Amino acid sequence: VAYLDRVNVSFAQLQLEDDLGFSDTIFGIGAGIFSLGYVIFGVPSNLALERFGARRWLAGIMIVWGVISAAMMFIDGAASFYVLRFLLGAAEAGFFPGIILFLTWWFPERERTRVIALFLTAVSAAYVVGGPLSGGLLELDGFLGLDGWQWLFLVEGIPAVVLGLVTLRYLDERPRDAEWLEAEEREFLAREVERERPPVPGRVRDALWSGRVWALGLVYFVLLAAGFGLTFFVPDLVQDRTGFSDFEVGVLSAIPYGFATAAMIIAARRGTGLVVPMLVGAAGTAGTAYAQSPVLLTVTITVAAVGILSALPRFWAFPTAFLTGSAAAAGIALVAAVGNLGGFVGPAFTGIAEDSTGGFEMPLTVLAAALVVTAGCSRAFASASRPASSAAAPAPESASAASRAG
């Protein structure tokens, strides 16, 4: 639901361009400005989550961003578009790093990469579901006096509010609170997670002054710049080159992310590094820049999505392996914040470059080149943060607790 509310604007652009006169530059800046709010409020929000607890803080985040997302139906120009996108990013800033931190409270390191991969499949699933759903909602254009893009924002904002209330009622903070586990399972899981924590937990300043954290943030910056720089413009690009209807564009745009979902799970199980997925993503992004036919566009976007998204669970294994205590809350949020600057730069650059050059060839080629360069440097960036081997099999008595927790 978070990613659906984050990227549904890419489908809304199919009508905003005509209804409100949004150019690709306005759209790119507005799509990316979400990340500026994310950057500013990410670290404080994650520190608040550690202090006040995941249940209340995550529920509050979800309810607020759902209301703001639905309020996007009232935009009437570039200024209101920019303001609401910034507020949406500010509201959602603590959610993703908060969940990553929350998972470190529940899962031992040996199982964390797999679990993070399962969590991150929701990113690609949002595109699989969101493509046809958003395209279908756009077809309601004129129903009850509302434009299709207004229906899109209203309907897709409501689930976040509902799930926020569910979270407030049902989310357990720690393994010891989980009454749905047997008593011995609760105790075992709590001990396993606690055993990995050092005697002296890391402090906030340990994360803020860590070169490893900043280096990982730079890698994440490029991943999100390339990912969002392409993703936010996929519907516009596909419609421009194929002439498909809004719903057909939504269906075609969903296909690549179905493959990406499977690729993320496979990559996590096989323990692939970052270099290969990033190079695959670069190849797909470069191919998309020049593909024209519907079939070739589907193939190249699929390759790009598979590469970039399958790199994410492997990436997040690094900071969760060496950050603990308050340093984990601050460090994970800082990596996400630095990375989300890429979430602003990528779409803004793509939109401005497309308006300047009249096509997507140049911006997507540049983003692909950035992935290639970062893939070459990522081994050096991440080597100091490489997590311990996760090859050890979980103890038999943890299997039931861990699988049920998952």
C-alpha cells in the first residue's frame, strides 16, 4: 500500500498532462520531491519509532499518509502538487526504515536476508496490482463529476488508513509479546535475537559518523535514482510509444514486476551479490531507452525491474548486519534518506531531460551508465559492511517460531 500510494502518481500523469497541463518537468519534480520530505524526516522518525514503539508509530504514519494521499485528489496546479507530494514523503519517511529496523527485532541475522526479500516483494507486487488497478480507476473519468485521476488518489489512499487502524490493534512489538507463538518459541526467538546484540549497543553518532553508512547510502542513491527515474515514467513512455489506452498501459506495466517479484526471492535464497543485479538493471534500462515495440518494451522493462529490485534485499543485508541499538535506528534511516535523494534526482532529471531532448533516450542511458559505474564500485563500498555468512541452518526448534513469525 505504501508503494502503491508512492507511485500511483505515475499513472495519474496520463491524465494530469491534459487536465492540468503538467509537463514532464513539472511531473518529474513533483514525483521526486516526495523524496525530499523523506530525507528530512527519515532519521527523526526512526528514532521516534525506537522510543515510542513500532505499533503506535507505524500506525500513525500509515493513517497520516493515507489521508494525504487521498487529498491528492484536490490538486489544481503545480504548487499544490509539489506541496502534497512533499508532505506525503514527510509522512511516510519513517515507514520503510522503521520496518527494516522492526525486522531486526524479530529475525536472527542468518534469516534476515530472506525475510527482507519477502518484505520487499511488496514493492514489485504494488506495481503488479497497481498497474491494472490504477489504469482501471482512470477509466472512471467523469463518474460522479470526478476525473479519473481523482478517483485514483481517493480510492488508493483509503487502504492505508484502514491498515493503520489494524496495525494499532494487532501489531506486537517484540517476540516476547507474541501470544500467537508457544511460550518456548517466544523465549527461544527472543534469546536468538538478543544473543546477536553486542554488550554495548551502538549510539546515534556512531551511525552518523560512519563511513560505511554513507558509502551504502551512495549505492542506494544510485539504485533509487535509476529505479524511480525509470519507473515513474513507464506509463507515459509506454503510452507514447504504443498508443495503448490507460487500462492497457496499466496491464503492460504490471507484467515486468511479476517477474521481478520472483527474481527478488530467488536472489535472496541464492545469495547473489550486488554487482550482477545492478548490471542486469543497467542493461534493461539502456534497452528501454531505445525499445519501441510493445513486446520489446515489455522485455527491456522486465530486465530493468528484475535487476534493480533483486538488488534491494541483498543491499539491506549490509546495514542490518553491523548496526545495533540507536545506531541501527539512525543508520538505517540515514541510508534510506541518502538513497531517497536519488529518488528525487532520478525522476527530476528524467523529466527535465525528456522535455529538453524530446525523448527518453538520453536520460535513461545516463541512468544505466550510473548503475554500471556504481556496480563497479559497490564491492569496495560494501566490503567493509559485508555481513557474516548466513549459511548456518537454523536450529530445529527455531524453524517453527521463525516460519510462523514470517
